[in-house]
Amino acid sequence: MFLTLTFTDVWLPLIYLYGVGGIIFLIGMIIIRKTGAIDLSLRRHRKWWRLMIFGYFYFLFLHTFFTILGLNT
């Protein structure tokens, strides 16, 4: 017996996780900039800033990739 997966079962949690989580991440990044917790004129700060943004999109891609991979089995 096969279980039929719907949009609500598969994609809605992913959209919620990275949509709501992305908004919270963006708010956090804005707060970091506004409070002066990061100085983008410093090389090491730019590195961590880029790493944080890269990390968000890396996990978004990875999660989406494995979701698609799981659906194709």
C-alpha cells in the first residue's frame, strides 16, 4: 500500500520552515547591522556575514534537494 503525498504534506512544511525562518533570520541580520555588532569594513566580519547568508541558502538547497530526491523514489 502506497501513501499519496500531497502538497500540504511535503512542500508546505518546507515553505513554512524556510519562509518564516527566513524572515526571522532576516530580522536578526538587520538587528546585527543596526546595532553595530558587525563592521563590514573588517575582513573577518565580512567573512562571517557571507558565511551566515551562504549557510541559510545552503541548508535551503540541501533540504529541497533531498525532499525532491525522496519524492522520486
